[in-house]
Amino acid sequence: MNTDKAFDTNKTNQYRLSIQVSLDGFSFFVFSEDDKKILTGKNTAIKISTLKLVSRHFSDWVNAEPLLKLPYRKVTILIFEEYFTLIPNTINPGLTAETLTNPHSDRFLFQNQIESIDATLQFGVNNELCETVKILFTNVKWTHPVSLLLNNFPASEKPNTGILIQSQNQYFLVLKRKNQLLLANCFRAEHSSDMIYFLLNTFRQLGVSRNLTQLFIAETIENNRNLNEFTTPYFPTVSALTAENGYLDLAAGINRLHLYLTLNHI
């Protein structure tokens, strides 16, 4: 863990704490919004078999990190949750959205505003994890990675743009044709061949040309490095999601996807 010399443990109530939660483990970094500077952070890779076990691992992780016990001005938790849906701001979804985002009645529901398409992204977070976070932190905002992607979509060289992010056997796929959102979804695949089949079938069903698509992948996460190898034979233009170069020297050891999603939103 690298720590900037400007980091002052007595001034953490002036800093922002950003935490990423996924089945691949946890990461955090402390950010000075006044100086637009990363002060410290750390990535902890843990293979978690199910979302129901995340809460226990999360509590152990926080208790093992002294910096996470300090007070912060605000805390943002970025969670890779498969149950989410987009709701146009012009309609009242009633119980339909809750059925999609809380199918087993064991989740708290949260919403992120998507300004680029005048919609709201609703997602559910396991009750036990929510209660654990309430005990450990205050001033918490829950954020879904797809909402951050939609609010700050990467520039593309092609008419179509796709983003693929992996969290163990979960894959988050966002697809746009120019400025039109075609798909924002999460699917499961146990093997790379299943993942490729789903991708190719999705593009075929939507009538989207793979040759006219720039596919961004989160290849910098430890277990995602093979995504480039798997997708390149089928997509001529594959690029990596990376944070601005100016942050990388300060961010050694921090999850780079976490950096990209969060810093591109600030």
C-alpha cells in the first residue's frame, strides 16, 4: 500500500473514502476532493463463492484495515450487484422493478440517477451486507458500476461501443449504438466458451455489427486478463478500461477498474 506524504490521519473527516465490493474481493482508496488527489489505497483479492458470504468477509476485511476505522467526510461503496434494472424517469414502474431487483425479498433497494438517458438505475443489496455497512460506516452512498459507466461512457472510434466487466462468473455488459443505449445487463457464465456464446448471440439478436464495435474490457483486474485473449478473435477492436495516466503513479496496488469507475465520475 502506497501512501502520499500529504495524507494526514487527523484530517480524514475532510477526505472521501471509496470502497469497491465484488466476488473478487475488496479495494479502497482515500481521495482528497479538494486537491483531486489519491492519498492512499489498497486492493485485497479474495475469492468469495456467493453473495451471501460477502458480508462476513467484508466485516473481517474492514476490521483488519486500520485506515477504514477512521472518520471520513463521505463514504462511497461501489458494488457489483447482478440484480439491477433501468427505469425511465417518465414512468412509474410499480412493483415490476422491485420484482427484478429484489426477487427473493432479501435486499435493500437503492437508486442511482442516469442523467445521460433520463433514467434511474435501481439495484438491490443483500440485507446482511447493508446492516454490516451501517454498523461500520456513516454517510454512505451506494453506487452501481453500470450507473457510473452510463454517466461517463468512454469515447469510441467505432459507431458501436461495448463494455464488458467480469466479476468471477458474473459478466456486466453495456452496449451502445452511437448515443443510443441498446443493452445494460448482467449474465452468468461458468466457462469462457459460454461467455463468448452469450456475447455473439446478443450482438446477433440486436443486429449490431462486431466489426463496427469497439469493445472495452476490464483487463487490468487480476482474473480478467484472459478477457482480451478470449474476445479478440471475435472483435477486431478491443481496448482496456483504464484510468487517466496521471493517477497511476499514485495508485500502485489499487484496483484499476475501481479507479476508472470512480475517478471518471468526479
